[in-house]
Amino acid sequence: MTISEENGGVRVSEIEFFSAPQTFDCGQCFRFTVNGNEVTGSALGRKVTFTQLSENEIFINPCTAEEFRSLWEKYLSLDVDYISVRNEMAELRKNDPSLLAAMQTGKGIRILKQEPWETLCSFIISQNNNIPRIKKIIDALCKKGAEISGGSEVMFPSPDVLIKMGTEGLFALRTGFRAAYLFDAACKVESGEVDFEKIFSLSTQEAETELCKIKGVGPKVAACTLLFGFDKTDAFPIDVWVKRVMQDYYGGNVKPSDFGPYAGLAQQYLFYHKRYIGV
């Protein structure tokens, strides 16, 4: 992988197995918009555009070489050897034509390494919701957070800011029944009852138990948070879509652990394949 600064951004070349449009179009996050080869949105307190220049090259703007190394390389999982990851997955599931086909369809998907707090809140909001509405709620949350803290709307509001909003203030942002869940999450994280540093060090099963201390957080929200926010690559979120995938491809005769240490990536490949190929 090589990087070069130009026109206020960074060109990243010689990347194997990365597509910004595919990565940001498979339900990992909700603050980005995919428009052809361009992906624009906010993360890590910055507004940014990722442009897919070719299969092995992207342009990040605005960005410096230092920012790429300190922020976006990790966020996009470009610090992970996906050639080795995919080889390991293919060897483990060499008799699984469904996964092998899905790995080809979604070969540019990587698991984003997002901020845990924002990821947790985003997937609490996602419960019984649709993507346009999720995005509107998160946008309203960030605007209100900026109003309270005097900061930028690009920043996702911290737990103490959500506590200041209170359950009624959160409900006013059209979060519905999720207002109580967001408030409880903020209180437990702010008090240290749910400790993110501790969760990073736990096994995935233990980490799920820890997150499920929060009101309204069940196995699916916990798995999404652990996969996309805590780099627990064996976490395997199961929703209606994934249940359908598991039934259609495997007759319901496989379990998440069958996919090994990268089960979460397998889930993303299978989900994407079903969604776009439909078979």
C-alpha cells in the first residue's frame, strides 16, 4: 500500500480487497451516503469523502498523510492483511460454495473500526427502524448535542451530553421507545458500570454479557456493537435478513461459530451477496 498527498487529500494505492461503496453500503454505519464511487459523511469528529478511483485505489479528502496513518487507516481496516484473512476463511469453509461466492461478490467489504460509543447508540436507534429514519435521528442527535455542548455537529454527542438531554429530550428527537435505552446507556457508560476498556479485553461472549447490562440491548445490538465498534470479528449479528440467509443457504444447519474467528466478516459477505445477487 502506498500513499501520496495531493489536492488537499491523500491518494491510497495498491490496496487489496477494499471498496468504499461496498464497505459503507452493508449496514455497518449510518452517517455516510454512498453516491456511485463517492462516499461522504462523518466519523471520528471529521467530515470526509472517500472516492473509489479504481479497484485498488481510493482518494480521501480532506486528509493529510499523518491523518491517514493516525485515523483512517485503522478506521477503514486498511491496517489488516485481508489477503491472509480471506485465505483463512476460504480454507476453513472450502466446502461452502455459498460463502465462497459471497466472498467474491462483496470482495471489497472490510469491517470498519468505529468509535464504540457512537456504534452502541447507532444500533440502539436501529432497533425496529429503517435506515432513512435512523439517519435522521442520528443527525438530530448530533445537532442537539452540538447545541448543548457548544461543539460541532460533526461530533457524536458524548454520554454526559445525552444525560443532559434527559429521556424527554431524547424522546423529542423522535427516538420513541429507544429514548429510555439511550439514556440508560449514557448513565451506565458515564458511571463506568459499563466499561469500554474492559470490554475490549473480554471474550466476545463475556463482552456481550457486559453490554446487555444496558436496558434494551439484546444479542443483536450487542453483536453489531462488538463487531463494528470493538473489533470482535467473531461477533455475528443475526436479524431478519441474516436468518433468511442462513435458512436459504444452509437450511438453518450452521451456527455462527462454524465460520471461525472472522464470522462477522462472513456475515457481511453473505448479507451483501443475498441483498445484491438475490440467490
